[in-house]
Amino acid sequence: MSELRLYDTLAREKRVFVPADPSRVTMYVCGPTVYNRAHIGNARPAVVFDVLARLLRHRYGAQNVIYARNVTDVDDKIIQSAAEQGVDPSVITARYETHYNEDMGALGVAPPDIAPHATEHVPDMVAMIARLIEAGHAYEADGHVLFDVPSDPDYGALGRRDRDAMIAGARVEVASYKKDPADFVLWKPSPEGTIGWDSPWGRGRPGWHIECSAMIERHLGESVDIHGGGLDLIFPHHENELAQSRCAHRGAPLARYWVHNGFLSMAGSEKMSKSLGNVVTVGELLERNHRPEALRLALLSAHYRQPLEWSDQLIAQSKATLDGLYRVVGDAVSEEPHHDVLGALADDLNTPLALAKLGAIKDAAVLKASASLLGLIPWTSEDWFKGRAASLSSHANLSFVSSGTLRVERGEQFIDDKITERAAAKAERDFERADRIRAELASDGVLLEDTPSGTIWRRA
Ligand code: AMP
Ligand code: ZN
């Protein structure tokens, strides 16, 4: 088997992948902040790292790979959204985590082995922060705990930015309680009525970066083999994770290989992001009845580090490629994937080359095995469902209909948006508008019920 080579962002070059322990290969990918529906750009890392996890399992054995992807379920945007809707943050996070799992499941993303939640690891974070203070890498100021950036001479190695760019890029508050403007928050106070935990520094909540460091330590150890996420996470998120963990672990590196995917953009614009308003969600694409395998293939059509331009034409092309593949796949029994496909993936996950090689395979069984390495086997086929349905439905709240196709509820985003709109109307005491929204939804067969923990809905 050819050597696996991965581009390591820290080294700025492709390196041969050698896990610390081939019987326990570890990968951690920063997962979603669950307060809105995932757009197709958010699906790119989920699909890319799903392919990498499949490749690792093929090389090292499924039982020898541990893949963790976290869920950020405490965050200012979640708190704000909960306040706007007059519900507990857990109502928001439960709703959007379910959506995320359904959307990624629909794209053939197998659930990670571990999906740790930030709110379940606050004691681990508190313990790590306390250690950082003890070691002289963090300090308490004005109810906050801050990481002392100048105390870490190696800070900045991952992002390789100069100091001013770092401060500007992090959009860090230049707060009076900071010793240095680059210092970042590990812990911040939470006022009564806002989600918070008791700590040695008063009632508060963690800053964003510390959760991944603490959860990696808890579930995978001081160092992981691969740490992944989108390009936008390199700085400040991964830079800060790296510094915290190294300083808390006497210099042990947080990750041996740093892997980052490039951005997906809407044709003709920049990165797809909610704030730019150029977003198409996975839910919307599925509602338009695009075959989910074609969406997955489209996401894999560019090399993961290259930009990917999303367009209807790309989806149509991907659908045509898929039809060609499925004509050959048939009901053949899976065998070992084709070595050309394995070779392409082993070269820094070259999925466009792997897809081209797939197109040349004539043997149905080999094609099937090769396509399934990319997660592209027809998902309605019996064997896929037998193997995956049980674990997916238990992990990911997917609903399966008896024919074996995934059922995606229509219009959930629409309903959620209407509920948000109604909550905003109520907050402005515009009860007429609020009642109108309720009546409109009722005429569509969607019934709202206001409960102490927020508005819930069901279909009539
Ligand atoms: P978020 O929920 O915004 O933290 O993003 C979840 C993951 O999606 C992170 O790994 C981001 O880097 C990644 N991501 C966000 N937007 C895009 C995009 N337009 N293209 C590719 N990856 C993205
Ligand atoms: Zn992270």
C-alpha cells in the first residue's frame, strides 16, 4: 500500500503520515456551533473528514481509529438566539444538533465515534484553566481568566502572522483588564439569568477555544494524530487551542498533523457564510430533491484544500457522473478498493483524481468497494442500509422509511424561521402579527404550542 501523505498546515508541506500508535489512530475535528441550519459550506469539512476517517479505517482497521467531532453547545450566538426566542439555550442546541445530524447523515457522513458536548465538559475546562494559571500561562482579571500570550514564546507558529495582524485578525477586545491585547479569554463571567457554572473565579462560562483542548485531553489524550477543520479555524481558534494544550502539557504537541479544508463559495462571491447572506443550506438543497449522493460527490469534486465554487451546474455534472458510476456498480459484492483510487486518496486525499480513477473501473465489485471508500455507494442499496441504518438512526435521529430512503422533513427551516419571527413580534408586543404567523402555520398544518421551555410545533 502506498504511503499516506497529508499536507500539514504547521509544517507547510505534505508529510508522510505516521500515527503515534497504529492500533489507536486519533483524529479530532472541530464541529458545529448549533444555533442555525448548516449551509453546504459547513458540510464540506464534515464530508472531507468523513472520507479521511474511512481511509484511516481502511488502512489501520476500523477498530483502531477513533474519530471525535465536538458539538459547541454554549456560545454567545446560542445565548442571543435563545434570549430572542424566549427559550432555554438547550432548546436551541437540541433542535439544531438534530438538524445537523440529519443533514450530515443525509450526505452519507457516518457519525463520529465520539461527539463530545462543551456543556458536559466544563469541569475538565476549569481544571485545565487552573493548571494554566498555576504554570504561569494564565491570569485572573476582573472576573475573567485570560491566557497570557507573551508567556508562550512559541505562540503564532500555526498561523504565522505578525503580532498586529494577529490582534486585528482575532478581533479581540482591547479590554482594560488584559495585560496584553493579544491575550484571549479562557473564562468569562456570566450574569444571573444567563447560562453559567460555578468556578474558582466566580460564576461564568468558558471562552470558545478551551473546550476543544479540554475535550481532546479527556477523550483522546494530550496529543492527537490529526486535528482538522476549515481554513478559517487556523487563526485564532487552532492557534489558541495549540498554545493552551502545549502549555498545559509540558510542551507535548496538541496534534502531529494539522489538516484544513478550503472554503466553499457561491459562484461569483466569496466564502459562503451567514453574515454575507450568500448561503444555501443542506436542508434547502435536499428539499429541492437533489440526490444527496450527488451533493456529496460535488463536495468531493475539488481537492479539499482548493476553493470550491458551488453552482447548479456543479450539481448537475455531479449527478451525471454518479449516474454513470451507478450503471456499473449493480449488485456486486464489495471487494478491495482499486489501488489507483487508494493511491489517489493516499496522496493528500486527492478526491478529484480518485473520482477520475473511479470512472475508469470496469469491474462492478471493485468499483463498488472503491466508491464506498468515498462514501458514494448508492445509499438506498440494501447492504448500505443494513450496515449503517442501525448505527445512524441511533446516533443521528434519522428517520428511515421502509423502502430504505432517507426521509427529510419538508419545511423545518421555514417553520423555525416563522417561530423566531413570532417570538420577535411578541417581544415587540405586536401580538396581532404573532397571531397571524400562528394562524398561517396552522393553515399549513403546523400547530404551535407555547411551553415553559419555548415554542414547540407538530404537524396536524
Ligand atoms: P461553524 O459552525 O461556523 O463553526 O463552522 C463549522 C465548520 O465549517 C468549521 O470547520 C468551518 O471552518 C467550516 N466552514 C464554515 N464555512 C465554510 C465554507 N464556506 N467553506 C468550507 N468550510 C466552511
Ligand atoms: Zn476546536
